[in-house]
Amino acid sequence: MATANRRSFVLQTVAAAAFAAAGLGSAHAADTIKVGVLHSLSGTMAISETVLKDTILMAIDKVNAKGGVLGKKLEPVVVDPASNWPLFAEKTRQLIGKDKVSVIFGCWTSVSRKSVLPVVEELNGLLFYPVQYEGEELSKNVFYTGAAPNQQAIPAVEYLMSKDGGGAKRFVLLGTDYVYPRTTNKILRAFLKSKGIADADILEEYTPFGHSDYQSIIAKIKKFAAEGKKTAVVSTINGDSNVPFYKELGNQGLKATDVPVVAFSVGEEELRGVDTKPLVGHLAAWNYFMSIKNPTNAEFIKKWSAYAKAKNIPGHKDKPLTNDPMEASYIGFNMWVQAVEKAKSTDTDKVIAAMAGQTFKAPSGIVSKMDEKNHHLHKSVFIGEVKADGQFNVVWKTPGPVKAQPWSPYIPENKGKKDEPVVAAKP
């Protein structure tokens, strides 16, 4: 009997200890707000995405140093979807379902975002997407802090057609073979047609992710350009393929004065590994450049430089660079913090409601505003020329912020579509 009692006592003690530990665990979990970071840290997109992970970690450190949000510290949960599109969906399910994150900052390519989208909608999660994209999408569970086509692609092509931009009459639409370049080029083709450019004056070419041999494509561009009218290249090449593309431009001596290239996915970071001297004068269209002079940007660069040095971030510890998607990540993160504080909650639906009309003083020099309805930022557009040091000299900008058009007016099927996410009725 004594033995049985002893065994019962031991079991009760173990059970009580386990229960207490479980209680401590849940109490500990509730002490922090978990933030998911979903960027490729390996594979073809790591060249662009790794620094976005670091930008979010810097912003989390800054908020935690001031006491956190709603009295709780933010706890980053970093995963590596490794430039593997189905893995993005898997990692999203893990972040929301298992790790219980309140928000996810992540994705670069549209194919990764489209992989994540059904999961965040199903689980009622929240994604902040920081990169320019093709539009043609609105979700209540996504905030798009990069540019829609009317905030980057259309103004860039208008500039190329203008006197200041060289008066281009023929266009090479060159991109990586996936949804963002193909849809953007569908919009650009319709736009060019509306401006009187014939199909014969548009050359469309695609290469796979990770493509590295651009010799024959550059030769094809030179041949197309030699047929008469002033030619320009619009590049939607993504990831590490940009390095061999720009190297080949230099090798074949295709100068900006002959055939200017405007890129939508090349910034300061992508040019880090390239000799930029032969590329001087080629263009990029973004909503932010590191070279923009204003006190907010100077402070942003200073913070990033100090953080990169303190954290020993490869490349950036010696040569810190900032770029557009970093700025978009930073704006989105700070707006999310403001929305959580306004809602006094991390509940997805309450935060979504609190995001409408949020403003933040952006490093680009404007007060950035989240549209009240369409989940996109109002953004200024800048076109910059590559300089010999890999920075950009701004040659054109919009007079002020431009409201996003997620549904392009150049796609006829978009007529009548609402400029806000359609929320499914609850059963």
C-alpha cells in the first residue's frame, strides 16, 4: 500500500510539474508577439531577399529597444523558403499554424507570393509584401508595400518614349519566365499599342530563373536595334541572373547611349557584384534610391550602416547599401506596429481595419500613406541612371505620390473591378 501511495504521489508530482511547465511555456509565449520573416536566404533569390530579412530584424531590434509593442517584445521567427516556390506555402502554414506568428513579412517573386496567398487567406494570416509586382491582385490578407505597374513600369516606359528619355520607338521586353514579367509585359504591350507602337516594333524574350548565358540574347537585341528606330530594353530579369546579364551588356559594349536598359528589379544590391563603369547611363525605375538626399533617408542609412556593422552582415558591414524593397519593408513594418497600437491588438481583422490610412515618414522623402481601401501604398516614382560607383543619379520623378492601380486600365477585363479586396461572406 505504501508503495502504491508513493507511486501515486510521484506521478502526481510529475504531472503537477509538467502542468506547471506547460503553464510557464504558454505564459512565456504570451509574453512576446511573434513576427514571421519569410525570405529566401539561399537559392537564386538570396541575392535580393537576404537583406530584407535583415531589414526586418533591424526594425524589430529598434522597437524592442523602446519597450516593444503593447508592452510585449517582438520575437522574430525566421525561416528559409530557399527560392523554392511550394516551400513558401509550406513555411507559411508552419509560421501561422505552428509558430503562431501575428504577421509575416516576406516574399520577393510573384510566384512565391501566389504560393503563399491561399494559405494566408485560409488561415486568416497577414502578409506584408515589399516588392514591385504586376498588379492584378487584391487580398484582404495582404498589404502591398511595393509598386503596382502604374507606380513603376508605365512611368518608366513613358520616360523612355519622351524626349528626355531618348525618344524610343522600339522596345525589347526581356524578363525571367514567370508571372510578374509576363503579366507586366502584357500590360506594357497594351500600353505601347495605345501609343501607336506596332507589334513588329516589340521583341519579347524570357529566360528561366538562374539563367547565366546572355550572349545570344544581347546579340539578338543588338540586331533588333540595328533595324532602324531608337530602341530601348525593359528588363524584368529577377535574382542572380542580373549579374551575368549586366556583365554581358558590358562585354558586348551595348552602351546606354545606343540602347538604354531600364530595369525594374535591379537596385544597389544587385549591382554590388558588377563592374558598373560600362553600365553608366542605364536606368532603373523605383520608388526609392539610396542616393536621395533628405534627413529621413540620411537617418535610415545611418541606422542600417550601424546595424550591418554590429551584426557583421556580409558585404554590408564594409559597404552598407540600402534599396527600394528595404525601404518598402521598413515602411510596412512600421505601419504594422502603428496599426497594432491603434487596434490595441494583434488580431488580424482588427489590424487590417487599423491599417487603412496609416502614414509613415518614408526615407524616399514623402509621407507614405496606406490607401484606405486597396491595401497599396501611395508612392512617388523615381528613375535613376547608373553611376560608375553603382549608385543611381535621379533623372526624373513624379511631382508627388501616385495612388496604385492594382487593376490595370490597359487590361480590358479589368473594367468595373472594385478598387478594394472582395471579402467573402461568412457562412
